[in-house]
Amino acid sequence: MPFHEPVDAALVPRFAGHATFMRLPALSDPTGLDVAILGIPWDGGTTNRPGARHGPREVRNQSSLMRRVHHVTGTAPYERLRVADLGDLAVQPIDLMAALAQIESGIAAVCAAGARPLSVGGDHLTTLPVLRAIHKAAPTRGPLGLVQFDAHSDTNDSYFGGNRYTHGTPFRRAIEEGILDPRRMVQIGIRGSVYAADEHQWAQDQGIRIIYIEEFARRGADQISAEIRMLMGDAPCYVTFDIDSIDPAMAPGTGTPEIGGLTTREAQALVRGLSGLNILGADVVEVSPPFDVGGITALTGATMLFELLCVLAETR
Amino acid sequence: MPFHEPVDAALVPRFAGHATFMRLPALSDPTGLDVAILGIPWDGGTTNRPGARHGPREVRNQSSLMRRVHHVTGTAPYERLRVADLGDLAVQPIDLMAALAQIESGIAAVCAAGARPLSVGGDHLTTLPVLRAIHKAAPTRGPLGLVQFDAHSDTNDSYFGGNRYTHGTPFRRAIEEGILDPRRMVQIGIRGSVYAADEHQWAQDQGIRIIYIEEFARRGADQISAEIRMLMGDAPCYVTFDIDSIDPAMAPGTGTPEIGGLTTREAQALVRGLSGLNILGADVVEVSPPFDVGGITALTGATMLFELLCVLAETR
Amino acid sequence: MPFHEPVDAALVPRFAGHATFMRLPALSDPTGLDVAILGIPWDGGTTNRPGARHGPREVRNQSSLMRRVHHVTGTAPYERLRVADLGDLAVQPIDLMAALAQIESGIAAVCAAGARPLSVGGDHLTTLPVLRAIHKAAPTRGPLGLVQFDAHSDTNDSYFGGNRYTHGTPFRRAIEEGILDPRRMVQIGIRGSVYAADEHQWAQDQGIRIIYIEEFARRGADQISAEIRMLMGDAPCYVTFDIDSIDPAMAPGTGTPEIGGLTTREAQALVRGLSGLNILGADVVEVSPPFDVGGITALTGATMLFELLCVLAETR
Amino acid sequence: MPFHEPVDAALVPRFAGHATFMRLPALSDPTGLDVAILGIPWDGGTTNRPGARHGPREVRNQSSLMRRVHHVTGTAPYERLRVADLGDLAVQPIDLMAALAQIESGIAAVCAAGARPLSVGGDHLTTLPVLRAIHKAAPTRGPLGLVQFDAHSDTNDSYFGGNRYTHGTPFRRAIEEGILDPRRMVQIGIRGSVYAADEHQWAQDQGIRIIYIEEFARRGADQISAEIRMLMGDAPCYVTFDIDSIDPAMAPGTGTPEIGGLTTREAQALVRGLSGLNILGADVVEVSPPFDVGGITALTGATMLFELLCVLAETR
Amino acid sequence: MPFHEPVDAALVPRFAGHATFMRLPALSDPTGLDVAILGIPWDGGTTNRPGARHGPREVRNQSSLMRRVHHVTGTAPYERLRVADLGDLAVQPIDLMAALAQIESGIAAVCAAGARPLSVGGDHLTTLPVLRAIHKAAPTRGPLGLVQFDAHSDTNDSYFGGNRYTHGTPFRRAIEEGILDPRRMVQIGIRGSVYAADEHQWAQDQGIRIIYIEEFARRGADQISAEIRMLMGDAPCYVTFDIDSIDPAMAPGTGTPEIGGLTTREAQALVRGLSGLNILGADVVEVSPPFDVGGITALTGATMLFELLCVLAETR
Amino acid sequence: MPFHEPVDAALVPRFAGHATFMRLPALSDPTGLDVAILGIPWDGGTTNRPGARHGPREVRNQSSLMRRVHHVTGTAPYERLRVADLGDLAVQPIDLMAALAQIESGIAAVCAAGARPLSVGGDHLTTLPVLRAIHKAAPTRGPLGLVQFDAHSDTNDSYFGGNRYTHGTPFRRAIEEGILDPRRMVQIGIRGSVYAADEHQWAQDQGIRIIYIEEFARRGADQISAEIRMLMGDAPCYVTFDIDSIDPAMAPGTGTPEIGGLTTREAQALVRGLSGLNILGADVVEVSPPFDVGGITALTGATMLFELLCVLAETR
């Protein structure tokens, strides 16, 4: 199978042509791919402002601005990996439990083909069926590590009197299901007022390492990155990038913004710090175009997608 | 019980004070009210662009611009009716079937108190549980008539492979459930490309009178209004105003816009033409603030809400 | 004195150069002008949403799109009239009564130079000092006629417990001061809910002809224009164009929008119908850029300004 | 070759999947197609506000809202015509004359394959090379007729001191080149102030029928459509739809807006009136997303594209 | 009196229900409250871009995103303080001096009830009558200290030829009136070009400590906070947070933006540093929704309001 | 010749009057000026999103917020320099090579009058003809140094198959033409993915000092400024400020945004660090208002223009 190349913007203008992720070819079959970029346009787990269902399309649009080579690391992902735009999973927006099954099934096909999924949400509940599919593809590997960029821990138990599947609960479910190893989970950028003083107690009791934005600001990206790498070690892990980890001035288009977040520069440094980890898949979630201004959130999402792709290319 | 008056904008500026519908008092108990204005912030039935869950809040905001007396008919609704803002129904956004039950239960309480509901959606599926509650409150009355302002017939059978409860199906369900009498149903403003040539066949076979925008444009508001009044007669009916009946230049903030719609002037004339009908309740639905521009859709929604309130005040 | 020409957009692009009204020269002295276009950036009389103070600048911006000759009437105003952009009156935003005096004094200078003022507001209270100045310039002429395009009558007595000078009261004041002759006043486009059933009684008792939007819609521009011309006759009059007479889909950027208004096409036909009247001055008011979307209101304002200029050129 | 069907939105949500025109398959070869929809993302001929280069992408986005069957005529274009999204012509934005050659060459390939082009601009200068290619494909047919929806005549001679190729000059060039027959050219919706009293003289001298908006408003769509059909007769013609023919409240996203334009309802009626003409190709031009608000212009453009496609399907 | 709790967003969605500050109960009587949150929707002192009159409503809207417990300090303000939303002061927008009296009188009622005011402006001139009321409530306390977050010193003498009451002059007036003790005043975030080289001389001569943004950037929040705490000591002080202290990328919706401001993270750290001070009241001012983008300024304002509330709860 | 003063905003409100750069007088002749501020409304070299042609007008608009004295350095530029707004160069948008000649000729006139040009673009290709004119005015001075704030190196060879004049190539051309001395060129803020691993090789081979954003973040403004001053020495140089050097959260209105950029605070510190250099001219380019949100980019551009003006005033 060939290595796919993005359309060259020095030949074809960026605004020309169909909007695919990174201007890569649009394929419908993951066979032969190393990494399948795909969209999961679904926001049925959203407790507040919806719209992440429109995320994949706008991230595709803005990803036309990406080029081929990382300017800091020199990584040229399309020379190392076979990557394509696999389209969107066709998830219906009405029935939540059916939607989770549809997502899991779509990702399972990617895993079965031997490709790693790099998905664009959708709300953060989409990560749960993605993790299920990855885990089921090789259950003997045991539970996965998780690097989670986020303003919120997303480890609540339920919402609205018993709804256990929302975008505020995916990682509690994944731990309960044995998919994630909480002692190899790290959450970076957590902040904002909380419902209760002990809101994060359950997570911390499981062993999740919560790095509040204040600790990050004090210690800096280098130290934090080193700690993350140590926590993850050589074992397989997954990287989930909730766009609300970024400050809402830089990523306003999201459902639950919290001021005082990561700058894009800090987020880039942190993702670059994941180089060399054993990453089985990654995602960018919670980009909600109806609340975006000037496409900046989708641009940030597209750029973080490129950063993640480069890290996938640098995986051991 | 007193007649409630809006805050007087000639004394307190319109931008001051809590945003309630029409600047009316916010009550939590419908007892003694003739009309209860309330919000149903839920959009779980939406097949395309979400956001109608945010409708009630923005319609409240823009309704601060409304005054007390209708400038054409002279109707002073607050002198004839006891009206208040009953708040929003607390409907959770995650579980669709549970949400329908929550809405029905909330409206049932209004009906039980002897008040007529004037609700602000939410997507058009919210009208189904509202109709259920009104119908159950006096089932011996038989099925209701319906005056539906809409770009779409909303009488499809199902979406996405079997989802029977979406904002494209409520009136088919209501007919099947014996709540609506299709021979006393009229749909005004229907337009836009369709899935299939026979898409409206089922509706027409039931006896629903579909008035496409082209017929409206040809015949005008006076003739159409006369026909509607004749169809409804003296029997009880419900009025549902989907904001997408209005042209998207005047109401862009909605999930499924179709160009070539009613102007606001035409819509106002049509609603005024309902004067004297036996209306048990009414709603304005599908105002989706995340897609609005400059609040114009919410303003249009608020004004149509006032027009509907005046017609409720003129009910026989 | 020369006839001033706008910069030619077939030579210099429309987006180039300082933004002046109609791309005319910016002068500081009205001497020798037939018509002085000027801005009155003040909104201290606004009872609801402010921002009309920013109106002149944005109307200037959008007026770059205007050309030299009216496409229907063939009127070439710059060949008939000496016109220039006289800049803005330097009115302070803090002290209301002082502001009215500043405006009157600025317009008095224009009148003293023999020029007719064509001003851009600013809220509708700015029209009061303009009328005062015009009237004082030749008091023996007697009270003036008024053609008022507006959603509101603006003849209330006071607001907020005794404030007699607001943008809802100017024409009552002008009648009381003997500046306007109410029997030669016509208001077109009036609509929207009212505070009280008799809100317009005072105005109608004085003899003001109120043409509600519903009457306009029924009779059309030709009939209404004929009636206006008959009412005005040969005697001097003033034309005031409140942008909220236009439907808010076409002019959202205003402080008190009312749906169901004039279309721009209708408004253009009505203004063209004023040809031949004895017009001493005119204005466009209530363009509020902070509430505008995409500059459409300012563009509408600029185009109506050109229409008014052509009518001034056609004055007997 | 198969008939291509759009993705069914009752199965796959409208917001899912790659944005192609009408959700049709994206092909790179026109062979076997009856109609090739394609984008021409180029605005190098723009004299005022640029951005039409971004038109194809946003029209694609909004065209996801289109369905399969015309609700008035019942036309099902995908059952009559083989249609696909042929992508965008890769036109560079720097060298104007080279760009015209690139466009002509791209369209020539479509014509050579026996398909009719239905293109989305791009500014109105893109229509010139399209017409050249169509004409050269069968020069013995002689000059074509033209139905032009537009606010401007676009028959100026040159701009900025001698630039003969701009979006204000294409139809003058096409007449000079013998591509268009001016006596079978009709322009509908013309309006706005003009540079000179005789600006349209050349066009009228050639025999072009200019229908100003005022004449249209007076006579209505039925009469105007009949006249257009008579003018075109059975001979081949081309239809060009400049989005600025529509009122800027309904299509703000364009480079040279003029208030007082066609409503979308009127435009739809006019395009439907072209049914049965011998149309060799069509386009929608001057959609400029950077100036759009809420995507309404792109939605209008996408809907007019569907209307044009249906008319192509109804061609004799 | 009970401790009031915000509506729980884990039970009732954030977008549901009336928008009150922090989703607290709306009360009309301050009796029994420890802190009264209230709006002052007035911007009559604004010298440049207006709109802060709309601030309270939008800050209420965005405050729905706040939760109950501070994630860093663990402070649970609603368990320590009786807090409610007292509504807006009904200040008329026309007469400046009357407005100042209305504000003072409204705050006096809060003070008389023994509650501390936490107000949302409104422009910065609203702080003057608030300070007057607080000072008059216990004049024997002597002049107050002031912690002022701001881009501007707001200690000018007058504007526009003698207007002494504008949003650029409140603190000069308050010093002159003996309400503030300039030697216990600190201004943080000052920046931007100035009218004159000695513009801040008067303030510095009085003893006001001006901390320019450059000094802040050099020394950091910890050092600056320590200095502020030392300056304030145990004596009573007031905290005023002008949203323009924040960088306009994070708070664009304000009347006089200055680039290069505080980040929200820095501002949060600074406000948290006020813990333990003897604070009699606080405000957030100059949020101007008409100039906001995507609600980010109102969100920032709402979050700073929560930060201030927590500091009020931590007051000795 | 007099020293020109901006209109005083303490006397005339900022929103009043014609929008000129810094509210300076608009002159048409540079004679006697020390610095001529002028606009170059042209974006014909843009490879991606256009709109910089509208930059000068919006930067003028926002520059009304500037005052007279720098708050850090105390520099009062209008007391040291004769400065005025010289208007815009009348560059046509159609013919690229002719446009470059028009720009060069316009700047040559400024140089001939002995004034230094401070221009506002326009895309970055406008800097090439500006440099040509400055160089030709005194060719014996030899090639100039360049301080370039930018996200991109702009030293590519060609685009789209041979177009050598685009906004991605100006500095390669200027080096080839002997106008710039690459060993005295420094580029600050470079970042973003690149076309090829060796994309910057040519530039570095020439001796250009490229300071990537990561190096800047590590070393800080003080060190970088010192290095720049050392590189420039006493020899003449030019300063070009591409607004995309700033982070797109703070300057979204530009054609090729790259996240992770300079903050405005950092950019201000860097420009202030140029004090004392021998600067022959400067510009702010790539402000593209159609992509701006809330005017923040134009405000940033206007403020950087003021910073540059102060540095010009501090030139040895």
C-alpha cells in the first residue's frame, strides 16, 4: 500500500478541493493503513451546550491549513505512516445506547485492519466505545494507560438522576469495565468550580493522577511531561485531547468552557512530550462549531490532531 | 388571583431585571392561571443541527421587548388572562423516552390546574408529549385539531433505521395515538426538497391539509386564514408554530432551515387570523440560539409568542 | 464653489481611502454647499439598546458602495448639488441637555451657510435639535411638515418617571415647541405591541396621520406616496428615516427592532415617492452598529441616505 | 454508468460524512456523467470585497441540507441524470490570465466527456472561461443565449484604467468574442446606483434585455418567466446565477451587495420558470463566505444550485 | 434564614430555568443575607463604546456554568454565606445625576440590611455611588482601601470640557469625597497609551500604588498579592474588578480594550491572593455584551464573580 | 511645518469624526513630514484566505483608541515627529505586477519628501515594493537589515508552479535583488508545520537568523531583543510586523493563522526592545478584517502601529 500524501498547497490552493482531514485521500476501507483518521459526529452524551456532532466537519475544514512536516521535531508523519481520512462513523443521534454500539463497531473495524484510530469527536463520551474497541481487539494486553487533556475529570458516576452514560462519566465506566488502569491515568489541565468538595475523591482513590492547571502553571511542561512519560512507561496507552483543556479564549467552541486553561503553546509542548510512548490511539473531542468564533477552535483542534499524528509517528 | 402585569418598560428599562417571558412574574405553581408560559429546553429529537434546548432562555431574553397591547387588534392579554412565567420543565438531555415522560408530566400539572400551556421549545418532538397531556386531561373531548406552521410536515414514520421518536415524526405518532384528528389538521408553509416523491402521501391520505408555501403565496393570508377557521370550526384545537416556517433570513437560528419561507408579516397575519378559535394550547418551537444571528430568531419567536398569547386571549 | 464628486470606484477601489460619506471630500466649512452630509454620533436619548453613537462611522464605511447616478430616476445628485462630508458634530456623551444644545448649534451653522443638512444619527432624539435649528433659521416660515419613516410614533410624553427628552418623545416636544405642524405630519411603518391601548391617541388627536404597516401592506407604496405628497403639498417639510422602519431582517442593527417591517424595496419606493416635495433637510437615524450583523444595517442606511440625497436633488 | 444517489439523510445524519455537493459521490473523471457539479474557487476578478474563492467549500457544506426530489415540480434529478461532484478546478490565485486558461481547460474536459457543467464560483469572471469552453466544444452551434440573474449588468468595458478582465466585464468580453448572442441575453434583478447615466447603454444597444428589479416587482415572476422563455426559444443557452441578485438580507455573503433585491421565493419561481429550455450549463457565483452570516448565503446558493439542477433535468 | 443553594446542574441542566446569578434564588429583599449579588444595568458614564448596561443579564446567563465549590481553595461559599440574586437596580438611562442617586439608594438598602453588596455593572462610574453607600452606612470607619483591577487608573478630573462624572473619573471623586484612602489604594493591570505624560501624576501624588502590567509581568502574582495584602492590612476595603484589566482576547466585550492585559489565569491567582482581607463589598464592571464574542467576556465576568464571592466567604 | 496632534478624545469622543490613523490629520502631500502613515489596501499576493485589502480601513477605525504618550517609555511621538495620515495608495486589485509598481511609486514619493513610511497592509508582498522604494531612495547605503515578526519565513521561491511574487516569497526576492542583507535579517515567531524538512534551509544558508517561537519562549523577550539589537547594530534597517506573528486568539483576522504564537504582551516587549535602532521604515501587514472577530485583530494592529511609531520616534 502506498504512503498517502496530502494535497500540496504549494500546487493546489488550500481553499480548493474537498475538505478531508489534512487534505489526505478519503478512503472507505482501513485495510493497510497504519493510522486511520476518522470523525465521530455525535454529541448525545452532552449535558450542557451541544454541537460537537458538527466537530469533524469543521476540523476537516481547518485542517486544510496543516502542512507535512513538524517544524520542531522534523517528524514527517506521511513518510512514516500510511494515513488516510476514513470518513465519519454513521452514528444516529437519537438512541444513546445504540450510538455507543455503532461507534464501538466502527472502531473495531479499524483495529481489525491493524490500524490505529485517530478520531475527532463528538463529545467525550465517544471515547468510551473507542476504548472498548481498542481493548477488545487485544484483551490480553490488559487495561490501558490514559493521558487525558481536559478541564474536567469526567469521572462522575451519573447525571440527572441516574444517567450513567454522559460525557461527564466515560472514564469511570472505562475503569469499572477494566479497560483503563487508573494507576496509569493522568489528567492535565483540570480546573473550574466543582459540584462538591470531594468530587475528585473517587478518581484519586483509584489512583488517577490529577494535575490541576495551577500545578501545571507552577511546574511547567518539561517537568509534567517527564512525569507523564514515567507514569506511562512502555505499556500501551491512549491519548485523549478534550479541547476544553485549552483556554476558552483559544478554544471557545466547546460545550463546557472554563477560563484559565492551557495556552495552545503549552498544550503543544505537552503533546510533543509524549514522543516515544506506546500509543494505541488518540482523539480530539468536544470541538463544538456552533459555539466557535472565527473557526479558531476547529483550527486549534486540527493543529492538535497534527501534533498527535506526529506523536503516533514517533511511537516506539 | 390577581392579573399579572409585565414590568413596565416606561418605568424600568427593558434591559434591567431578570429575563422572564414578557417580563411577567416567575411563578412555580400554575394554580389560578389561565395561561402558563413555560419553557421546554430539550432537543433530543433533533436529526440535524441541535441547540433548541437553549431556545427558552433566549426567547425570554428577547421577549423583554414586548409590550402590553396588540397594536392591530387592541387586545390587552394581561387584562383578560391570568398569565405568568412558570419557568422551564426540568427535562434531562440524555434519555429520550424518559424526557418525553418528563415533559408530559410537567404539562399535565398545568392542565390539572386548569391553565392552558403556552410553551417554548425545544425541538418539535416536544409537542408530542404536550399534546398527550392536553388530550389526557379531557380524553372525552376526542382528538384535537391542529394548526401547524412549519416548513416540514413532520409526519415521517422513522429515521436512522427505526427511530420512531424524532422531531420529524411527532404528528404521525399523535395521529396513531388518537390525539389528533387528521381531518382537522392544517400545515402551512411546507416547502423544501423532499426525500421521496410520495413523502407527504401518508399525511394527505389521512386527510391532513397541506398548504405549500407556493399556494400560500398565490392565495394570500386572508383566504388561507378563512380556510383554517372553517377547518377548525368550534372544536378544540392546538396551535404549533415551528419557527422554521419563517424564512431563514428572518429566523436563521433553527435546525433545518429552508429558504423561501413565510415573512414575519405574513406569519403575523396568519396567526391573527386564528382569532376566535377554540385553542387549548400553543407553542413556539425549534428556536436554536447557537445558529441565530443577532438574536433575530429569538425576537421573532418572542413576538410570535405574544401574537399567540393575544389569540389565546381572544379564544371563545 | 465646485461641484464635488465622489472618488471614482472604477479608478480607485472602494475599499481604498478614507471612509467619507459617499466618498465625497471631507470639508470643515459648509459655506457654499447646497447639502451638508454630517454625522451626529450621539445616543444619549436611548431607552433600550445603545450604540447609535457609532452609526455615522459605519454608515460612512458602507457608503463606499454607493455610486453617482440613481438607476431608476437617473438623478445625478452631484451634478445638481454641491455636497460634501462635513464630518461629525462633536457632541459629548455625558450631559444630555448640553448635547442637545451642541447639536442645535452645529446644525445652525449649516443652515446659516445656506446648506440643507442631511444627517446620520445617532438616536431619534437627535432629530429634535436638528428641527429646532432649521426652524430657527427661518421662523417666519411657520411650523414644518414631517415625513417620518418609523416603527414607533415617538410621541410619548416622558419615560422613567419624568424624563421628557428621550428618543421616544422628540416629536411631541417639536409639536409643543411649534416647530412641527401635526396636521402635516405622517408616520409610515408604525407597528409592534404598545404600552397602552390609547398610546397613539395624543398623536392622532393632534392630527398626525399614522400609517400602520398593515395599512401600508394593503394599499401599497403608490397610494401611500400619493397621500403623503398631498399632505405635504408645496410647504416646507423635513424627512426623517428611522432605520427601524425597515424589517429587522434587513436592518437588525438598531435599538428597538420590531418584526414585520418595511422591506428595503418598499422603503426605496416610498422615498422615491417624495420627489418634488419642498424638503429642508433629512436624516437617517438609529443605526446601531454593535447590534448589526455583517454591516447590512449600515449598508441599508447608506443606501437610504443616497435615496434621500437624490430626493433632495429633485426638490422644487 | 450508474445513477448516483446522494447519501440518504434518513440513514446517515446530514452533519456526517465528507461535504460534497448534494452529498453526491466525489469523482475525478467526468466520463459518463450527464451533469458535473464542480467548484471554481477563484476570485481574482473581484473589484471590491474578495472571498468568493471560498464559495465552493461552503456551498458544499450547506448543500448537505438538500434532499432528492423537488417539492413543487416533483422532479427527481438523480433519477434522470447521472450527476456527481467533480471536485474543484485547481486554479491558482496569483496570475489572472493563467487562471482563466486553467478554468477554460477544466471545463473543456467536462464538455469533452459529454457532460454539462454546473459550477459554483468564484466571482463572476469565472463564467467567461466557462462560456468559452462550452462554445468551443461545439462552435458551429453559434453564439449562446444567456439568462443572467444579477444585481449588476457586468458589461462594463474596463476597470482601474484598462483592466479588461474583471467580474464587472465578463459579458462584454463574451459578446465581443462571439460567444453570446446579445439579442438572446436577459438580465434580471439589475439595480443599485450606477457610475454614469448611460452605464447600461452599450448593453442595451447590443440588444440585451435588462429587467430592473422595479419592472420585476411590477410584473411578477409569471410574466417575466414567459418573456424569458420566449427570448430563449429552443436554442441553446446558459444560465448564470449571481447570488447578489438576491436581497442582501437573504444573501449577505457577497462582494457587492445591493439592497432591494429578489427574495429567495421570487428567485425560486424564476428559476423554475426556465423549465424546458435548452440549457447547456449553469452556475452559481459570487458566494463569499467571509462576508456571510450564519451560512445563509451558502444555503441560498446550495438551494439555487438544486433548483438549477432540477431545471437541467427538465431540459428538452 | 436558610443558606441558599444554586440549582444543582447534576439534576437540572444548566440551560434550563431562569437565568439568575449562580442559579441562586431571586429575592427582592436583602434582609438576612450576608452577600447580595445584584446588577447595576447602567452605562451613562461611558465615554467611548456603550453597552455595559446589558452586562448583568449576560453575566447571569453565563454564571449558569458556575458550580458550588472552589477547586483550588475548597471554599464552599454557599455553606458559609447567605447569598441570593437580588435582581437589578432599576436605574433609568437618561439622567446621569439621578442615576447615581438611584444606585446609591439601592446599595444603601443592601447595607442597611447588613448584607455586603457584590454587584455587576454597568460602567465603572457605578462604583462611585456603591462606595458612597457603603461609606455612609458606617462613616465612622473612615475612608476605605481599594483593590482595583483595571487597565485604566480612572482618576482623571473631567472629560469633554467639564464633565466630572464619567467612568474615567470615579476614584478621583471618591478620594475627594473622603470615601477612599488613596494610600490604601492599589491599581493592578494599568496599561495602554495615555493622554499626557503626567496623566497618572495626580494619582501617584495622592499615594495610590499603580502596578503597571509590565511590573506585574516581571514580579508575578505571588509577590504582587503579598504587597496588596500588606497595603490593605486588616482595615476595611473594597474590591473592584474592571473586566478590561483582562486581555481583550479573553474579554473583548468591553468599552475601552487595551491589548497586553492580564490573562484570566493571572487574574484568578490575584483575586485568590485577597483571601483573608476585610472586604466590605466588591464588583465586576464594564462587561459590554454588544461587543462580546461568543459570550467569553460574560463567562470571564461570571467566573471572576465567583472568585470574588469565595474571597468574600474567606473574609476575616 | 507644524507638529500634528491627534484629535483629543478627552474633548471629542473617540467614536466621532472621520477615521484616520491615530486621529491624525489626513494629508495628501508628504512634504515636511518625518513619518507618513499610509495604507496599502492590496492583497493580490495572498495564497490562502484574502481580505488584507480591507486592513487599512479597519486599523484606522481601531486606531481611534490610541492616545498620545507611551505608558512605559513616556515617548510622545507627536512631539518629536511630524506625522500625518497620508491616505491609502490607490492600488488596483487586478494586475499583480502593475500593483507592485504602483506601491513602489507611492512609497518613492514619501521617501523623496524625506519622510519615513509607516504603512499598513495589505498582504506581506506589499513589503517588497516598499523595500524597493526605500532602497532606491539611497542605493549607496547598501542592503538593509530586517527585523521581521512573523509566523512564516516568507522566503519560498515560488508557488503554484512558478508564481514568484506571492506573500510567501517577498524576502527571497528582496535578497536576490540586493535590497536586504540576509546576515542582518532576523525572523521572530516562526512556527507551524512546514511543506518540507528543508523549507528554511535556503534562508538559513543565506545567513538569516530564524528565531522559532519555541526558542523565544525559552529565552524571553529581553535576551532576544538584545540579540536583535546586536545583529542590527547602527546600520539602517526596516521593521516588518506580520500580524500572524501574534497568536490567532489575539489576532484571528489574518490569512494564514498558526496557533501557539506570540502574545501581545510579548510582542510589545519585543518592539519596545528595538528602541534606538536606525529604522528607515516599518509596516504592519496581513490584518484581514473579514476574518477578524470583534475588531480585535485591527485593535492589535493599531496598537502595534503605535508601538512602531514610538520606536521610530526613538530612532537615533
